[in-house]
Amino acid sequence: MLIVLKPGVTQDEIDHIVEKIKSLKLNPHVSTGVQRTIITVIGDEDIIREQPLEALAGVESVKSILRPFKLVSKETHPDRTVIKVGDVEIGGPRVVVMAGPCAVEGEAAVVEHARMIKKAGAKMFRAGAFKPRTSPYSFQGYGREGVMFMVAARQETGLPFVTEVMDPRDVEFLAEHADMMQIGTRNMQNYNLLKEVGRMRTPVLLKRGMNATINEFLMSAEYILAQGNRNVILCPRGIRTFEDITRNTLDAGAVPVVKELSHLPVICDPSHAMGIRDYVIPAGLAYIAAGADGLIVEAHPNPEDATSDGQQTVNYEQLTDLIARVNKVAKAIGRDCY
Amino acid sequence: MLIVLKPGVTQDEIDHIVEKIKSLKLNPHVSTGVQRTIITVIGDEDIIREQPLEALAGVESVKSILRPFKLVSKETHPDRTVIKVGDVEIGGPRVVVMAGPCAVEGEAAVVEHARMIKKAGAKMFRAGAFKPRTSPYSFQGYGREGVMFMVAARQETGLPFVTEVMDPRDVEFLAEHADMMQIGTRNMQNYNLLKEVGRMRTPVLLKRGMNATINEFLMSAEYILAQGNRNVILCPRGIRTFEDITRNTLDAGAVPVVKELSHLPVICDPSHAMGIRDYVIPAGLAYIAAGADGLIVEAHPNPEDATSDGQQTVNYEQLTDLIARVNKVAKAIGRDCY
Amino acid sequence: MLIVLKPGVTQDEIDHIVEKIKSLKLNPHVSTGVQRTIITVIGDEDIIREQPLEALAGVESVKSILRPFKLVSKETHPDRTVIKVGDVEIGGPRVVVMAGPCAVEGEAAVVEHARMIKKAGAKMFRAGAFKPRTSPYSFQGYGREGVMFMVAARQETGLPFVTEVMDPRDVEFLAEHADMMQIGTRNMQNYNLLKEVGRMRTPVLLKRGMNATINEFLMSAEYILAQGNRNVILCPRGIRTFEDITRNTLDAGAVPVVKELSHLPVICDPSHAMGIRDYVIPAGLAYIAAGADGLIVEAHPNPEDATSDGQQTVNYEQLTDLIARVNKVAKAIGRDCY
Amino acid sequence: MLIVLKPGVTQDEIDHIVEKIKSLKLNPHVSTGVQRTIITVIGDEDIIREQPLEALAGVESVKSILRPFKLVSKETHPDRTVIKVGDVEIGGPRVVVMAGPCAVEGEAAVVEHARMIKKAGAKMFRAGAFKPRTSPYSFQGYGREGVMFMVAARQETGLPFVTEVMDPRDVEFLAEHADMMQIGTRNMQNYNLLKEVGRMRTPVLLKRGMNATINEFLMSAEYILAQGNRNVILCPRGIRTFEDITRNTLDAGAVPVVKELSHLPVICDPSHAMGIRDYVIPAGLAYIAAGADGLIVEAHPNPEDATSDGQQTVNYEQLTDLIARVNKVAKAIGRDCY
């Protein structure tokens, strides 16, 4: 921790700050320069992070030295984590594609969709039963019933599935029935939900908040690991910026950063990142080239009839094409594929 | 709704789109220009908003004409809403200041803090019992016990209080004991929580998500009103931008926009908007000058000992000064004050 | 300067870094903690700022302690600067309003507009002769001829005027004829233009780049002062964010920050900050309440006939009303007005 | 053009708007719905774009239908443009890597650097002679002398070079000596500079402004083409967002959008996009996978001794590795390479 003092700081103020730090059993080192006095504190930054040092008279700013996360950090866990979902290994040498419609559309449709995406070459199925809709007047999803449709589809196709959880009261149910639970972008900092999924052992796909910094994204993963669930997969899905042609801004640049800072696997969502169907393939390839362990993609046999997100949903042919191209790029960068 | 077609759209594609719109019992009007063909659909935009028209072949883009919110809109409710919390009227001619520490720090402290902020001239007390902390290793708050400390403080001082709710399972408890429930910035799109507070009648202070557009902010309010709770107060509290000196970027410009679009009262939070104590007063005055109905401010008798957010917390003298200046600016723009 | 080393840094790497710093005649101090080693360098940060220390093996990150600007800083110039333009003092106790159309519209119109804004109570006239238009097909302005129209209007009304300079080749001409030269938001980091106006003594109104941090904004002012021209006025004018209802996002929060860091006067532009006429007055009042020394406003007797920016241009009645309200708020916060 | 009218618009206001549009020789079509009246105008949108329709009484908002650019658009020029610089074809089937140090560091160094990057497999050399530095106290570059060093290096190595132009007064000189002129991110909307390079025929590498929307980026290219210079290469180089670990945010998602909207070639800059050397390779591969026609990379034999930008500069081994990997990914997506 580095504490920069104000230009006119008094000796009394310095003494008070030094005393405060010593009272926390930490060891401050004061350096006085021509323009500024600074205090360096080496030691357990967690203790001092909680203190409102910026509120002390004479302090101009406080700068952290260490990153605030531990369990998700490669510093404490240098080997890459591989998470097994059914037969699928996520974070290993092979790149994985998960696909499916935005929302569950009835039992028969779900089974048909799962078959379609399996035939196209995807290894996991995705669909939403609980839907976070911007409007209260939009269809809010089939709920628990919809989850059971996916259970049926899994029985038919053998594909494990991932589906979103929005409410702490649904976590137990989903942890029991789903192969992987998704925390959506709007709930990335819903800490009570994070804690609840942290108490389970079912893998969690944690989507990046659309305005979350990488540090915050990893701190949300830390919440889950801190509760005991180490099966967390990080999911960049675009961020919000000033650009207005695409729905979000592709955050392919976050992939190498997250992979350097953390040992957790990274699966990316090019559908939400772009929001426009024709851009899903190049966006997906960019994520893979940047080092992602796989993709999660919205796909529907007939996007114009999809219950939601049709404009960013690829059809069967596009999904097949996407997977073929992902595999080629994966090989080009020394990865393998299913 | 305006549907812009692609340059090379075929007649078959146009016919298919027109048919699709007619099947929704809406009336499309096709205009063909030199460079583009467009289809205008006048009528109930809600019906068509749910359709993935952008997924139809030949469609370049779809532009909404109407704003998606209803109950929060001034179009359906032209009079300004005034919400009564205890004796305090929010949204009326008088500007209101609410204040208190970031977090509850024990029963005796809460009572002392409430007395202090009352003496300084604030009309409502605020403190957090459930704390959304970025780190799982930070203190997570006193929980329900902390709420009862505030009940005790209310008994002592007569000041109504507002406190944050983070979990749908706590809503009933808080609706019963608190005078106003706060939805925090990270939960602005936690729709299950919004629905739960919507089922109560206790007033709700809805903080703007740090990356939420004004449209999304109002749609989250719409969620609460749609469930029956009309006592919603909108709370701008700064947004996240590229600027890095302040914690957030003051969104004073959102105040006149929100007040033109909606009839709901607006209380602003200059403490989080700036994140630095010395800027809280000018930021608060800017919000008031822009038309806010009041402020919610973090205040503590001794900010350097505050459990959290000390760097943005004003002390007793600053709070007294802030309230005096808020009252002067309020009068200058034709408002009144308590 | 604080240099944070990587977890596995070797002694050789540390020695190399220390040597490098000593070769710059600076004094490094190495502190070794449990998790990290850091090197503190106290002294002239300018010397070290130029060095690519982050490129040295073993370095994780480099953190500055001092702000990079000098001449604009209150640390080197504690008294507030007051700049005189004609009879008008900018940055003194009195708040100033400048107004006029976006663009010059012919000689007779300019004279009429100047009379109108004088009658409404504005103290300086503004209009654009050189116009930075997003489209090459839009009218690019009257150029030098348009400047002479404003000279004529000044002769008629006595009002000093400010107008934009876009090209280094026009600086001498403008420095001679205009009372104040404006550097537009798109040219805030056009360093050759900054240097050129820095060689003059005519006051410069420096608009904040729409994506510039406050540090960068002040560094651009530093460019002008470094050339010898100390008559710089800082002009916040809204920044670009994700919000899409308003043209820009009001940056009233930048006002107290800039006024704490710098001694230069601050004149704000609520017209561009909002981009919608009906929000100009509340935005202007917010800037003033936040501490601005004045406003620059787009005004036109008949905005629907304005050559450009009509949608954000106030009319005569609104300008008169704005000035009356600005004066009231100015008095409420202890300022005076013309 | 679509004009949405306010809820309470009067017949007089509608008549006035209709008349205004007719006076522009355009044909308005009024549609009256339950909640809103709208006016559609089909025809030459350029005429109406210049009119401040939002300033007319009764108008709520105006929505464009057409994109504002013409010469850069694929609609008016469906074939992809290929630009020849020396023997190098940019925008053809083969992917191109350009490389070199941030800044020119003396004649001998430039020649050495050009040899190094040629040996590593790059096809064009880059270096800055005119340097846009944030601080006026930083080294501002060798200027015209530095350009001549690059001319010498070209003579030695045969590699064409690109270098930045910052001042309209240097355009002629650079157009004569350089193989390609770069417009930097801070000058993307320096319209006088754009016009000046537009009058030449030397190819122009136009960097995206760090906060420019894709529309604005293409409009800046339009400025150059409108003057007659059709040899424009678009250069995404990262944008500014809230993320603070990397210097900028990789804008790989802009590549497919720009390639769909425009026929111009796209060369991307992963060095500035990330700002950290270790991320340059994955970022470069992401750009290529997204469809870029090549990369421009900062490379130096010894980044820690580079005059500037050392922290984001790759060394010789990294550059060689980058080019090998770029070629593999290029082939994987069906492109070729030099």
C-alpha cells in the first residue's frame, strides 16, 4: 500500500497516520521527497484495505500494490483449472462450443433444438428458463418447468446443459438438475446469489457484468470460490461503451488478461457481445484467437421465430460453419477441438 | 416502429415482412425511396417490440418510436408524484436531505449518528445493515439485527430511515421495519428483487445502475410499479465512465431528463457520485440546481473511523454546511426546504 | 514513482532496475514484503516518467505519485488566475455568460445576434467562423470573412467575442482580430495547434475533449502555458458515455476537481453537454452551482433557422431567463454577477 | 428520415413542419397513430440532415435512416479496395504486418530497426518522426530530419514506410517522402489535416479516434476521399472505456462492422489497443481472426531502451513469433500471407 500525502501535510498529521498504521500491526515507511512525502506499507494489504485511510487529514491518495483476489489468482494456484461437465472438459487443450436458443420454447422445441445443436457439432446445450427481461411486460420464461424440459433434452441427446439462475431461492433446484448454472451479466454483483451458488458444487458460468472491470469480474468469481465452489468458468460477453452500432463492444482483449491473472477457464459469448447475427462468427473467432477455451452461442433453427434475441441468433447452417471455423483457428493457435 | 430494409431487399422479402406484421394485427405502411425502402408500423409498439424483426431476411434495422415504459411515464401520469415517508414529503416543493453513515456500526453508534444528523438538519436517516461489498472478505454488515438498531434510533429521534435490501428473502422483513427500502446500484436489474419490493407498499429508493441508461433505469422502476407499488423514488448516484480521478462521474444531467420523462421524485447521491469527501458539497449543489428533489449523503461524526466509505463521508460540520447551502440554492431556483 | 515488481522477480532483475534508476541520478528505495517487492523513487518524477520502466524484466507496474502538470497546477500557483477580456473579468468573483449562435450567418445577422445577446444580458459574444463539421458535405463556415463580421459586431455592441481556431495557419489572424480563441473539443490534443496559440497572448478557451480525462485536459492547457500564453480558460462541455438520450453527458462533477487542481478559470458549455435545448438551463445552473466561473451558451433569435446546432440552441426568451436564474444561483453560493 | 412528433402536437405545428419539408423539395408522409404522429421523409437525406428539425415546435426526435457516408460505403463501391504501397498490396488476399519502433531514434538506429523488422518478416516499416506527446515536456520527435532517416532506411532495406503527420504544413513534405502517411488517433477529427492529406495521392493510414464511433471513423475517411484521395486504410487501435488494466480496450469487434460498411482495407494496431507487451500477440491474432487485412505493431530490438512506448513494444523474438502465428491464423480463416 502506498499513501501519498498532500503538499502541505503537517508533522502532526504524519504522526497520526503512522500511529494509525502501527495500531493495525503493520510497518509504515516514510519517505520525504522535494515535492511529496509518501508512506509505504508492506504487509497484509487486506487489513489496511478495509481502513478509510483516504479519510485521514493530510492524505492525498492511497494506491494498492496487490490485486484484491486470492483464490482465483494464478499466484496462489499456478496450474490452469480444468472443469468437467458431463464428458466435456472445459479449460483443457480442447476448445468447446455450447449452443442453444436464448429461451426455452416448450418441451418439444427444446428437444428438437438440442438435437440440432448436437448435430451441428456443439458439445453442450444452453437455453434460458428464467429470463431477465428489461421489460416487466416481456415473457419472463418457463421457470422450473423449463429446466425440466432441458433435463428431458439431455436424456434424449446426452448433451449436458447450462441455464441461468436469477434468484437465490432457485439455486438448490438448479444445482440439482442443471449441469452448469449461469450467473447473468446483470447479476454479476448480486452477492447473495453468488454466495448461494458458492455453497453448491455444480459448475458456475459467471458472465462478466456489462460494465464490470476485470478486477471486479474476478472479485465476483472470488465470492463463489470463497464459499467452497471452485468450479467457476469466466464468461466475457461484451461490455458497454459509447459505440452504438453493435449491442455491446466485443471484449476479446479481456481474454489474455483474465488468463494471465487467473487459473479459471474462459468461455466467451460472441452473440451478446455483438448483438447482430452476421457478426457472431468473426467475433467468436476473435475470442478463440485471443485464447478463449470455448464459446457459448445463441442458435435457433429459425431465428425469426425465436422467442427472444432473434436478431443475434445464428441458424443451423451458421452454427455448423462457426464450429468448423472455430476448430480451424483453434488448431492454428495450437489448441485442439472436440 | 420503423423498419429500414437493406439496399438489395427483394419483393418476396418485403412481402414476407408485411405479412408477418399483418399477422400481428398491425398495419404496415411501405415507402420506397431512391436509396431505401422503409416500413412504418403505427400502433401498439409493445406487440411488435417482442418480435425479432431484425432476424427477418432483408431487414437492416428496426427503430422504436415510443419509449418502452408506461406507468413511470409522465405521458400516462402528468402530475408529479409526492411520496410521504413519515412526516417527510418527497417530490413536493420542499427539498429533502437524508444522511447517515455508510454502514450500521452497532446500536449505540446508530442512535448517536441519527441524533447527529438530525441536529445537522437532515430529515431522514440512512445506514446499511446489508452491505454489498466488492470483496467477500470485507465485513458484510449487521443484517437484520442492524435494521433493528435503526428502529431503535427512529424511536429516539423520530427520523424515518432508509436501508438497503439485497435479497428477495429479506424484503418482507424490511418492508415491515424500514420506512423506505433501497435497491442498490448493483441490483438495479435484479428483477426478482424488483418484483418482490413491487409487491410491498413501503417506498423504494431505486439507485441508478452505474452503467444503466436512463431508459433502463426507468424500466427498472416500471418493474416495481407494474407489481403495484407506486412509491418509487429515483436515485441518480453517478455513472461509470473513463474518468479516473473521481470514483464515478456525477450524473447531474440525468436529473432534468428523468424529471421530464417521469412523474416520480428524484433524490440524488453526491457521495457515491464523486467518491471524495471534498467534492460532495459542490456535487450536491449541482444536483439540486439541476432539479433534484433532495439528496442522500454519507455522513459520520468521525469519517476516519467509519467502517466503510470513509473517504467519501462528510463529517458533522460539513453536513451542516451542506444543508445550509442546499437550502440557499433551493430557494434560488424557486424551491422550498425543510 | 512506485515500481511494483512481479512475484517471481530475481535478484539480478532487481539489481538491473536499481542500476537503471541510479543512472538517472535518482535514489531508489527497495522494500521487500511477503507477497511483493516494491521500489520507491522519490525525486523529480519527470525524469523517470520518460523511461519505459514497464519494459524492464521483473516489473509488474509503475505508479506515478505526482500529477504531470506544473504551470496549470495550484501547487505552483496558489492564487486563482483572473483573465481580462475587454472589460470582462473571467475567474473573478463575478459569473460571466457568453452567448451567440453556433455559426456565423452573414454580416447583418451577426450584428443582429450580438445585439440580441447583449440585450439579454450576456457579456461576451460567441459564433463560429471556422466550423468543424462531422460531414465533409456540411457547410464549413465563413472562415476569415466571418471573423471580420464579428469584428463589425463588436464595434456595434462593444461586446468582446470568442471564436474557434482549427488550423495553425489561422492562429496569427485570429490572435489579432478575436478577443479570445477557442480550441474545440476535437482539437484538444492537436498539439501543433496548442503550441501555436501558446505563442500568442490572446486568451484561449480550451474545450475539454469529449473523451479526455481531467489529467489530459490539464496537460493540454499545460502545452499552451508552456509556450508562454498564460491566458487559458478551461471549458468543460460534456463527455461521451454510454448514455444515449442526451448528446453528451454533463460533466458538472469535473468543475470542483479542475478548480482544486488548477488556478485557471472555468467556463462551461451546457449547450453541447446536453445537446437538447430544453435541458440547457438546468445544466447551466448545475455547472454554476458546482463552481463554474461562467457559461458559454448557443443562442439564436430563431433556433429553427440556425445554420447548425438548432436543436440545442436557446432562443432570446430562454437566454434572458437563463441569465436571470444563473445570477440567482450565483448569489446563493456566494458569487456575484455582471 | 423519420420525425417523431410530441404527444400533444397541434395541427398548426404539423402543418408548419410539413411546409418546411416541402420547401426543401422533399415529400413528407404523415402517419397518425394512437399514441404518436410521425412524419416519414423519403429522399435525399443529406438535404434534410442539415436542417435543425429538432428545433421545430412539436418535434420530439428525428431519426436518420441512411448512413451519412457515401464514398467510403460499400453501397456505392461494392468491390473491396486494394491499395498498393511499394510492392505491398493492402486489402488483398494476403495479410500484411508493418512494424517498427514508436519513435525514430537517430539515423543509424532507424536503419538497424528496419533491417531487424525485415528479417523478422514484416513487409513495411513504421516509426514516428513527429510525435504527439501528452506532455509538452516530453521529446517531440526528430521531425522532418527523422523522415529522411526513414528514407535512408528504405534505400537500405527496400521496405516502404509509414509515418505520422500532425500538421497541415507538413503534409506536402510527407506526401513526397513517405510511402504512407498516418493520421493519429488524436487527429482523427482534425478536419483541416484530413482535407490536406485528401489533396495528395499518397496512401493514408487513418487511426480510429480513441472515442470515435464507427460512424464518425468512416466520416473522417469520407473527408479524405471527398478531396480526391481514395487511398485510405482504416486502422482500429483500441478505444477508451472504463477498463483500467489495459491502456485501451481492444476493438476487434469493429473489424467485421467496418468491413461490412466500407470497401476500404483495414490494418489494426494491437500495440496501442492493449498497451502491454505481453498481450500484443493474442490481440493481434484476434484482429486477424476478426477479418483484419493486417497489423501495425510497435517493435524494438531492446524495448527497455526505446524512446517511448517501451512497455507496449515487442522485441525481435516476439515480432518473429507474432508474424509466424499471424500467418497460421490467416491461413486458418482462408487468407494468405506474405
